[in-house]
Amino acid sequence: MKNTVIQSAVELSDQLCNLLPQLLEEQYIAPLALFNGSSIGQHTRHIIEFYQCLQASFQKEVSVCYEERKRDLAIECNLKEAILSIKETAKWLKTISEPFYSMNLVVKDYQNNDMNEWSTPTTLAREVHHCNEHAVHHLAIIKIGLQHYFPTIVIGEQVGVAKSTTAFQKQQS
């Protein structure tokens, strides 16, 4: 696994796998006021499903459309299922040997109950990068919730921090 975008995806998977086992099931599924009633489980599911959607599209050799992800409540409501899903995704990521495989991205924009669909060429690496940035964003949200509601949870320094932010901070010091 030489490609850094794939390495980053695996590192993000590891961050989640280090965080989640520290939670009780009740903490994982608790609706949090800070999240407008959503849970850590919902944010975790959202992260996982972007990668799963990409994986399924890649394996079937069809266009990827993140709006058509599963929304699997088992991942959102069951810590063990979430951790298993993350590990399965990381395992798949580690098998990618050609990250610049050409794909097609389909985007569905919804406005006033009307759906406009458009597509654009992309690569697997570009879409993994998109999933990574999306994961960092949701990990930052999860981190805020953990710090606020469950301060005894040990959170790695890099959780919810983009690699570009870390690089910028190093340049400034």
C-alpha cells in the first residue's frame, strides 16, 4: 500500500477503531443535544457508508453516487457492527493496487422536491480522498461530542484534524 490517499483512509479507519471500543452502547446511540439530536452512531454510520458506497460502486464497476448509500441502522445502533464494518472497509482499502482507476461520479442535487442529476469523470483515488475529507469532518464533530459529553474517552491528537491543517501548523512553528 504505497498510495498516501489509501494510507490516509486506513489511518482514519484506525482512528475510529481506537475511539469506538471506549464507548458504551448507550453512549454510542444517545441522541446528543449538541448534535441536534443525532448520535455518535449516526455520524459513524455516515462516515462508513461513504466508503462502503464507493467500494460497492468500484467492485460492480458502476458509477458512484453517495446519495444512494444504504443508511444501515445496524451500523448506527450497534457498536460491534460499526467496528466490524470499519475493519472490513480498511481491509478492502488495503487491497487497492491501482488507485487511479477511472470511474464516474453521479451527483443528485435536490431542489424543491425536484432532482437534477449530473455526472463527471473521476478516479478511485479522488473519491477515496473525498471520503477521507468527509470522514475528517465528521470525526471532528464526533470529537466535539465526546469532549462535551464523555470527557473520559481518550481521543488521539489527530482525530478530526485534516492532514493539510497538520502540515500548515508544522510550517508555522
